[in-house]
Amino acid sequence: MRNKRVLLMVEIAIFAALGFVLDFIAFRMPQGGSVSLVMIPIVLMAFRRGVGAGVITGLLVGLLQIVTGFISVAPLSFGFVVMQVILDYLLAYGVVGLAGMMRGRYLEAVRARKTGKVIAMVALGVLIGSFLRYVIHVITGILFFGMFAEGNVFVYSAVYNATYMIPVAIVAAIVCSLLFITAPRLTQPDS
């Protein structure tokens, strides 16, 4: 039992580090946000080990970005910056792990050898994680980056964050689907 727990912690750490590294390969937006592959290891861990492991992996990715200074913050007071960092990094990457809600259906589709359903469950999981991350970024945009808004702050934040979150979701869904179909053992921790 203890070895399984250690193995789980090691896997989470490795996938979080991989997510952090993959975020360096990115197209950066001028006021924060980027199109990168950062969500792929988080989604992989969520499908491999479940929601809890996925959320922890996402939290660690966000924490790695914070401690290394790899973040964009609004020029506000210390308290507001702390709240913004918690929302934009810890919570935003943590909710990506909720993609693991589709894990059970995904595993059923893998066992039944239904490739179309496998792709659908992976895409749906990525969509869930991406949408929740997008909502958090929109909220932080409204609360902390409203000073950059030209016109309605709600519309500005929704559009700005969609410019990078839609491509991130599409890329993550495609890459994860291809990865999970060609190497299904990646999502089976006991193999």
C-alpha cells in the first residue's frame, strides 16, 4: 500500500514538472495567458489516476509557476496580487484536473475498443477542464485586469481570454486524443 502511495506522488510530481516545462513552449499573450501544451500532463494524470490526482497535478503546475516567477500579475496592492495569483495559477490549473470526471466512461470505451467514444470522452474531459479554467481567467480578468479594458470589462475579459483558451483547448483535445489512442497504457496505472 505504501509503495502505491509513493508511486502516485512520484507520478504527480513528474507530470507537474512536465506541465511546467511544456508551458515554456508557448505563444505568449501581451497581458498574460499563453497558447501552450501545459494542460496535457494535467489531463493525462486526471485520466490515469482520477480527479484528485489531476487536481493536485494542476495545483503543482500553478505552484511551480508562482515560485519560479513565471507569472503575470496586475499592478495592484499586495493583497490583490495574492488573490489574483491564487485564482489565476493555483485554482485555474487545479480545475483542469476535473477532466478526470470522464475517466470512468473513457476506461469503459477503451475496454470496449470503441475509438470514437474514447476520443469523445477525452475531448469532453478536456472541454470541461478548459471551460472551468477559462471561467476562472475571465473572473480574474474582470477583477484584476479591468484597467486594460476598452469598453465593457466583462466582454473584454471574455474575448481576451477566449483568444488563447480556445486554441489551448483544441490543441489539448487533439494531442490527448492521439496520445491516448496510440498509447492507451499511459492511462492505465497498473500496466
